[in-house]
Amino acid sequence: MSTHSMWHGVLPAITTPFTQAGDVDHEFLARHSRHLVDAGCRAIIPIGSLGEGATLSFEEKAEIIRTVVAAVGDRVPVAPGIAALTTDEAVELARVAKDEGCGGLMVLPPYVYKSDWHEMGAHMRAVMQATELPVIFYNNPLAYRVDFTPEQIAELANEFPHMQAVKESSGDIRRFAAIKELVGDRLTLLVGMDDLLVEGVSMGAEGWIAGVVNAFPEESVRLFELARDGGYEAARELYDWALPLLRMDTVPKFVQLIKLMQERVGLGQATVRAPRLPLSEEEQRQALAVIDQAIAVRKAA
């Protein structure tokens, strides 16, 4: 085990629920956060990419943080995604998170401007310097067009003692071994892509920042525990069941798909915020075929 075991188990990246009028549904947000913790999840991560963070105003983000901390902050760490168009705004959001009682931060590159390590590293440093809150460093080159190498991640880990974990979502499973080679157990490794769970855990990941968990919390917690305790053999049956769902977490319309799952199982609404639009009839038909098949198999089990 790494020295920082705060970030272990299933850590849901939660969706942001919207009312039909398009506002944040705070009442449901609080209830959903509590439900996930009741199911055995070990942290709540609001306003990330699955939380449609890029479509939320600064004040909406602050209010979401307040709601989630009030709902579950005394039970598990709340670690909001910290991303913005400007470094100044990201720094300010990190400070708001600290003031509102968050237990950590998930730090992302800036939203639009992408460049080299000199600039992107400076952005991440500025946000991590803003507070002493424990940091989950998030690398997702597919979504953010910035790829932090294991060497760069190790450099920042040496600079910032409160950088505790790395959410590695490059899709390249070799990165886990490369990071461990450089920092040993200094950082907790977290799986960041749903359909890499068992592979990531077998490479030493201790936590899973999960998406499909929003619709299938109990199954997700069980899957993680099986993978952690018994590896692929133990997890295989449940993993085979889950993989068609988990693969929906790694496509551009993952927000619509996971919210559709939530609606189907009675744990939320499918409403998204533009530029995301509801799935087309054909997309919805294909997705529901997969979702309903998974639900039917679980009910029969």
C-alpha cells in the first residue's frame, strides 16, 4: 500500500443533475452523493468532465461544492475537479474548495489553451500552490490534449508533498509501471477509465475514479473489491457483465450515456447542458439495448 491511502476504493466522478429548466438540481445532487457513499464509495468528485464542469459558471461550481460537502463531507473527502479557462480562476476555485471544507482537489489542465510542459506545468504548479489540500493529479491526454509524462508527474510529486495521487487516463497501461519506477509508492495510482479497471488494479492502482458508478454503485464497489482482492479471475464474471457499460465511459458522449443509465435505473435524469444535446433516437436505441440487457442479466443473477 502507498503511504497515502486516503484515495482508495471507488471514487465517483459524479454527474451534475439539471432540472428541466436547466438549473443545477441541488436537492437531487445531495441525495445522489449520499446514496453513493451509502453504497460504499470512498470519496465524491464533483464538477469534473463527467460533471460537465466546462459548462458551469464559477458560482455554480462553488454552489455544487457547498451542496456536496454539506451532504457527505463529514463522511468522505469531497475532491472537486479544478479546471478553468485561466490559471487565476483555477487558483480561485481551489481556494473556494478549501474554504468550503473539501478534503482534496482533482487538478486538471486548463480548458482551452494547450501548449508545452513549461506552460502546462506552470498552470498545475500554480493550482497546487494555492492550498495545502491533498491533490489528485489528473492526466487525460485524450480529453485534454495535454500528456503529462511519468517523468513530469514525478517532478511535480517531488516538489509538492501534498500531491498524493495520480489519475492516469492515457489508456496506456504501461504508464502505471513507469510512474511506480520513478516514485515508488510515493503516489497512489488511480484508474481513470472505467474499462481499464481490472488491468489498472493488477498494476497497483488502489482507487478507481469511476463514471458508471453513478448508475450502478453497488455493482461498481463489488467489482473493485473483487479485482483488488482476487484479480482478474475473481472479477471476471462481473467484469464481463460490466464492460459493455464501462466502455460507454470512454467515448465523446459519455455524459449523455451515463446520465441515460442513471435515468434507466431511477438514479437521475438524462438532461444535459448544451453544447451537449440529448442522444438521437438511433443512439438512444443502441445504448438502451446495452443498458437494458445489463439490467436484465443482473436481475436474473
